[in-house]
Amino acid sequence: MARQTWDDEEEDWGDDESDLDGEPTITCPHCGEEVYEDSPRCPSCENYLSLEDAPPTATNKPWWVLLGAGLGLLAFLRWLFV
């Protein structure tokens, strides 16, 4: 019976980050780091990975909401100073 040594075994000890915890990873489109696929943000650059996960900004509001807020503010100021 032949004895198996450590040299006979071929194991991958590389720095492949996709094998961590068995979770699939993707590349961050902003910095190029490996990120877990289900992460909303990149841990190294703190950018959101998709537009769906990013918080809404003021530019995403419809024009009529901004117009209504402006008209309401003008009406309040007119009532206040007249």
C-alpha cells in the first residue's frame, strides 16, 4: 500500500476571492474590486452597485411636485407679508 504525501495532493491555495464562503462575487463597476453578488454597495469605494439600490435623489422627483411646492411657498409668502 502506497503512502500518500502532501506532494501528491493538488490543492488550490490561490487568492481567488470568489471562493470565500461559497458566495458568488461580481466586479464593482466603479473601482474593480470583487464584491459579493447580493451586496447593495461596494465595501471599498462605498458606491451603489445598481440604480435600484441607490437612494432617490432630488432630480428623480416629477416636475409637477417641484412646481407645486414652489407655488405653495409663493402663496405662503404672499399670505405672510400682505
